[in-house]
Amino acid sequence: MSGALDGVKVLDLSTLVQGPQAAALLHDLGAEVIKVELPEVGDVGRHVAPIAEVGHAAVFVANNRGKRSITLDLRTPGGKQALERLVAQCDVLLSNFKPGTLDEWGLGYDRLSTVNPRLIWAAGSYLGPRGDDAEREGADMVGQAYGGLIATTGDDGGPMTPIGALIADHCGSQNLCNGILAALYARERTGRGQRVDVSLVGGQIWAQASEYTHYLLSGEETGRSNGGHPLVNALYGIFPTADGYVAIAGCPEHLWPGMLRAVERPDLADHPRFGSYFTTPEIRAELREVFSEIFSARTTAEWEQRLAAEHQRFAPVRSHAEVAADPQVAANDYIVTVDHPDWGEVRMVGCPITMSDTPTRWGTEVAELGQHTEEVLVEFGFSWDEIGELRDTGSL
């Protein structure tokens, strides 16, 4: 069976994570994705901590598996004209250059929408396409900082820390993908393409919509996580065990008796507010102190057994290695085992979405820089003489 986006052709001009991950998800939903890279250099993600055993960087593999790669120097007249010919036959063009870059090259939305009025021209940026600072450059770390996320980490009085994942890039990529999907759906009604813009900072604000709304409506900043969440005054957070940590996602009143059985503390049933999900910051602090002492007395494995037996909402704090070894993760194809033509049997990140009628997929092969240049150009109607001329002029 074909994917939901079968027949959709995507030109991915982007680099690193925000744009490439959006294009990777479009691929997994069934689209054909052609990655357009600068000759001899390629996506910057190719050069971020490459893994010697596979000859590629994890950042590049994760966000570009399944795509075909062509090289075009879009700064040259030949590269620009070649891209316009591709655009005429494609549905989506996405990028994450500094705002204004494609316009400078004559490849902005106003120009390309005349080449193909059905084109979805989608861009991810750092701060958004408008405003005095729109042309500033940025990446994940400054997206986390500018968007207010880092300021919520850690404990009061202690150091702040970035999230240990490219979370600003990821949020930006999801918004970019969602905008593209919405634009494709709208095109079915209107017959017209449109421009889609997202940013790292916009994604961070949207990801913290609850916390920002609290501030906007009350004037009070939620503050730092302090091992839990500043808006949740309940048994909610990370607690040390004898050999690790366990996370508790709150304990609603109907689960409270079971929690007391699990921790063997029936005396806490008489506490005036411990058994309520809606307590106060003072009660939350007391809960944290009491349960930190309780949980530190047994190992994580012991708490897993005890809490699971009482149907609590919990999880051990796990490493990537532990997650990757989890049968539940494998059962849902979140991490998959594939036979790679060059690397043999390896495990890769799968697709986080499953669909019953139009199955999703995951890419396996990772293209070398420009591996499919001639193949793609011929498919799009270029003659061999035209391809030779592009090479002679330095456009490929």
C-alpha cells in the first residue's frame, strides 16, 4: 500500500536539523524527497561528529535517511535556472536559511510561486520572518535560550542547563511539517500553493503554551522545574532511588491508596492534603521531601515492581541504551532493525506515526553527496548536454 503523501514531490534545501527532520517525516509519510546540497560541501549535518564505522554523522543519518541527494549551487545562474525547472514539477520546497537568503538568490516565494502557483514554499528560521531581528542567525541552543526554555530548568539557586536533545530544532521541524501538510490540504480546495513560515523561537513558545499562558494571564512567571513542574502541586517529578531515579506523573486521588500500599506508609493517609492532586506549593515541597526519603530506600527495579502492581503512573529514568533495548519500543517500530546494503544489520530510528490505511515507512539508505544528481535531472527532463553544461559552469 502507498503512503498518505504518495506522489508528493519535495525539494529539501535545508541543513542540519530543523528543515531536514521535517522533510524526513514527509518522506516517512510517503513523499519523494530530493535533497539539494551545495557542491563539495553538502549539508552541514554531514560534518557534525561523523561515526567512523559508517562514514556518516548521526545528525545527517537521522534526518536524511531515505532521501535522494543532488548538488546545485543556487548562487549561480545555472543552479538557479535548474532549480526553477525542478520547482515547476514539485509540490513542496523547504529551507531553513537565514530569512532573505533565497530572495537574494532570486528564489523567494514571490518568484517561485510564478514558476509554479501550486508550490508550497516553506521556511524555518531562528526568530521568524518579520521584525527588526528577523535576519539574525541561530540554531538549537539559542532557540532554547531565546524561547525561555533553559530558564525553566534545574533547581532554584542552582545552575541552568540546556535540554540534552535538539529540542528547539525538533519543535521547529514539527511545526514546519504541520504547516506543509495543512498547506497541501488547503491546496486540494483552492488549487493554490502558499508560503509557510515557522521558527525555532515560535516553536519554543508553542511548546510552552501552558506556562506562557499562566504568565500572560497572571503576571507570574512559573519559574524553574525543581525536579517536577512549577504548575503541578502534587506528587509529580523525579525522585532518587537507591541506584537511580524514578519519575512519578502525579497521583490522583483514586490512585492514592495504592501509592500508600506501594510505599508501605498507611500513616500518610491522614495527611490533610497529600491525597489531593490539587495542593499548594508548600504541600508539594513537603511531598517531595517525604517521598525522596521513601524512594531512596529501595532500588529502581524494586519500585518498578511495587508501583506497577498498584497501577501507578511512573517510569524509571532510563538511558538511551535502556530505551533502545525495550521490547515495547520495538513492538511499535520506534526503533527498527534493518538490513543496510553497506552496514549490514543495524538498528535505526523508525517513524513515530502509524496509519492503518496508508502505512508510514522509514528510510534505510543514506545518500552520498550528489549521488543522484544525474538520475534526478534526467527524470526531470534535462538532456545530457544540459547536465554537462551545468557541470562545466560550476553549477553542479
